Amino acid sequence: MAVDNRQSRITAAGNAAKMMIGKTPPHITACAPIKDGVIADFDIASGMLEYFFRSEAGAMMILSRPKVYLSVPHCATSTERRSFIEVAAKAGAKNVMLVPETLAAAIGMKMKIEEPKGKMVVNIGGGTTEASVISFGGAVLTNSIRVGGSAFDRSIANFMRRKYGIIIGEVTAELLKKNIGNVFASEENSSMEVHGSKGGIPVSVTVSGSDLREPLRMQASHIIECIRSAFEKTPPELCSDIRESGIVITGGGACLKGMDKLIEQKTGIRTICAKKPLDSVVMGLATIIDGGDKFGIAERTDR
Ligand SMILES: Nc1ncnc2c1ncn2[C@@H]1O[C@H](COP(=O)(O)OP(=O)(O)O)[C@@H](O)[C@H]1O
Ligand SMILES: [Mg+2]
């Protein structure tokens, strides 16, 4: 979100605001209101929801005080849950329903979660990664870590500083990750010109995907560890189900090239990536809203 501080007014949202991060004059604040899985700025976060409610459904919707479905990581603390509920309420929600994120993702990917057969969903978000074992319409267990896509970005920025002495911004780091980053050698190796600063002077260097593999793999190893320890907690019958059904990865972090191959190599279990990793969760929420909550997954909250 980009906010004009002089009038406390939102001037841009979504991608338009993201392009402004690190480039704004003092009277404009451009930031991500939810960062690393937690609310970084309460007012801007609820302003964001309100903005999207208005732009997608019109002012009437806010007046009608909608029921809002929010997906939250399993690992969100009760304080974090409370803040998400308050953010939605401030934006105009009457009731807030919380849906565990990996379950929403599984439903969004049209997985048959009601089957009595264990499945594993790994959701790699911006600030968290969660591996859930799902069976009989619920999450039997979930293992969470506070490592997601942003950690990969930071790892790239650190690497650029160490290797080339160049300081780059978070937006540039993320762009590098998305455009040329990969964690598996067989992925195509393209390169990109990076602009940053060295001793205060603007410079540029060309880096390739293979250059970035080491810092990216360092973060990927945390995700693999998260999956491994989920398996350690999984009862043997479910383990053998998953051996058959494979691991499904989703969330924006699953778009990182070679992530599926690396997980498959390190766990020895067939791993596939969602068709639309960025949309799984929201599609799952849509299914729950449209089709009724067949499995009683959404949790009603009261204020
Ligand atoms: N093509 C891509 N390659 C690598 N990472 C990506 C790609 N697209 C998005 N991401 C990363 O996915 C993360 C956001 O994932 P998302 O599931 O939207 O997060 P959350 O559910 O936590 O809001 C960000 O760190 C972003 O950089
Ligand atoms: Mg996500």
C-alpha cells in the first residue's frame, strides 16, 4: 500500500504500490502492511482490506457489513489471530471466519481432502511455510516454520552484498528470485543485470541463476527440514499413504524454479507443484463460501 501521510489517504495499492517501495519522497509511505506473516501496520492493513472491498464490490458492500473469510497460518498465535480479526472488523466486516491456510489451499487445488487417505500439502507463503498432513477432511498435523519467500529475498540481498559489495533493495531481490532464481541445477540458467549501490555510487552487475543458487538453497533447506520433521510426527499408515499420493506444494514460494525437484530429491517422494500456486488459498476460500463449508473447516470468531 502507498499512503499519502499529509492526508492519511491511500494513493496506490497492490502492484502499483509495490513498485513504489524504496522510492518514495518523505510524505508518502509505501509498505507491505502484512509482512512475514504478521501485521506490520494495523491501520494500513485494514485500509488495504477496505480499499479492496470498495474496488471489487463497491461501497455498498461495506455498508452491508459483510461476513469475511480469512485464511490464517495454523501457526498464527492467538494474539495474531485476534489482530487479523480486528483488522477485518475495522475494514467493515461483521463476522470473521478463520480458515486454516493449508486446508484452504487443498480445497482450492480440488484435492479430495475427505478421503481416508493421507495427503501432504506444503504451502510456501511470504513469511511462513507449513506442511500439513490431511486426511478425513481435516489436518491431522501441521508443521510450521517462519521462513517463506521473503527469507529467500533477504538471502539474495545478503549474497549480493557479500559477493559483489552491492546493496540492493528488497524489490530488486525479489525480482531476481522470480526472474532467474532456481534451486535445482537442471533448470535453465538465465542472467539479469542488477542495479544497486556500491559505496553510495550506482552500479550494475550481471548475475546468473546459478550464482544465486547457493543463497536460495540455504533457505530451501529450512523448508525441506520442515517437511522432514512433519514426516517424523506422522503416524506410519499416513506416511505410506503420502508415499503413494506424493507431496503437493503451493503458495507463491512454490513458484521458485526447481523447488518441486529439490523436495522430491531430498525426500524421495514424488512432488508436484500446484497449477496456480498463488491462487490455491483464495480459490479454496471461494469454494467454501460458494459451496457451503462441507467439512466445517471455517472457525467462527466473535468479538
Ligand atoms: N514466480 C515466483 N518465483 C518465486 N517466488 C515467487 C514467485 N511468485 C511469487 N513468489 C513469492 O511468493 C511469496 C508470496 O506467496 P503468497 O502465497 O502470496 O504469500 P502469503 O500466502 O504468505 O501471502 C513472495 O515471497 C513472492 O516473492
Ligand atoms: Mg499463500
